[in-house]
Amino acid sequence: MRSLVHQPFQHSASGLACDGLALDAIVAAVGTPVYVYSARAIRDAYGAIDRLVVAGAILDELARQPE
């Protein structure tokens, strides 16, 4: 089933990958333990929060205006 949300961790021919980068390549370069985060997922999450804050501010301003 296809997801509408970006899935940063995917299975690929070379194993598990994050945003298209094979995790085994990261482990080979830096060793373990290592934490891997998706830059795209972080940007998407902060973008969603930012849009909600802006929308909330607009709604708050509209609620304060006299009718």
C-alpha cells in the first residue's frame, strides 16, 4: 500500500536506506553506534508545525476583529 506521507526509511536492493542513502554505507564510514535522521522528514515536520502556527495566528487575528 502506498503512503501519502514521506517514508524516510525504505528497503532497497542493498538493504535499508534513509532518503536513498544505504545505511550500510553510513555504518562503513562512521561505525556503530550511529543515529541516522532524515533531513527531509525533519524539514517536513517543522514545515507542518510552522503552517499550523501561522494558520492559528491568522485565525486568532480574525477572531479579534469586530464584526
